[in-house]
Amino acid sequence: MRQVIVSNIMSLDGYYEGPGRNVMVLNMDEAFDAYNLERIRAAGTVLLGRTSFEGFSSYWPGIADAPADPGNRALTADNRELSRIYNSLPKAVVSDTYTVPVDNPWHQVTTVIGRADVANWLSAERERGEGDILVFGSRTTWNGLLAQGLVDELHLMVGPSALGDGTPIFEAPVDLTLLDARRFDGSNNVLLRYAAR
């Protein structure tokens, strides 16, 4: 049976993004990129909320074949491979109102699922295909899934900075079981992998 894996970065004091919804204050370093590639390699489907889908589909498709620019860390070999895999994977967007525009690069590989239908969709999706059902970003979506008992694991990369304000990563109290803690050479980030109870 396939698992639902949430993979997000957060601040040391538990924020999903900083003040003004600024995600760039989080420590998205080479270790973060490498771990995202690890997760996408293990995925068979990507499940996203509308806001994350719109942001990711405007950014990731062009990374794979962007012109070389040695000074641009976004164009590393890891990020180019992530882009190629991401572009081809089936995606599902959770929304009651969204329609994927025809000119969106991921239009052909994306399905929109209404909020009331997500549990049934996940139940069926767990039984077919291979690879994880991966959730990047999408805080509102995965918090809703977590509250319904539909998340198997949370992979939280914790950065070394306390932001003091922003959007909390969790919407409600939750108890988790620690499965693993991992450090990365040359990085101040730590990965905490939890099972949802």
C-alpha cells in the first residue's frame, strides 16, 4: 500500500513561512535540494493545494532545460533532475473551484479533486500504482489530511533560525512518533521524520 508523505521545511520555532508569507527566510540550502530530490525519486504521485500548485508549476517546469548559469544555485544538477521528474509525475490539486489553465505546463498530468472527495481519492490511490503520494508545501491541505488521519509520515526539515513570527506549520495540536533524525554534511538543517499516530 502506498504511503502519504508530507515533506516541508520549517523554522526552528515552528513556522512554515515568515512574516508577509515570505518563504525565502527559510534555510533552503543544498541539503534541502538534495532531500527534495530524494523524496521526488520515491514518489509516484504529487498531491498539492492550489496555492502550492500555482507556485510550483510556474517555477519548476523551466529549471530542467534552463540555459547554464554557474552563479544560479537553482540550476544545480539536483534541481534539474528534480524538475525533470516533477514535470512527468501525475499530480492532484485539492480545490473546489480551481481549473488548471490549458497553458499551464503541468496541465496534461494534473487532476483537480474537490475537498470532499480527497479521502475517497486517497483510499483508491493508495491501492494502485507505485511510489509515495508526496505532498510538498500545501500546508492547509496536509493539515486537513492530518486531522482526518490520512497522512502516514511527516518529513520536516528544521532550519537553524527562529523567525519569531509568521505562519505556524501546524494548525492544531498533534502527537507524532519520531522515526528518525538526520543531519547533513555542510548544512545546519536537521531532518525529523515522524509517523502520524
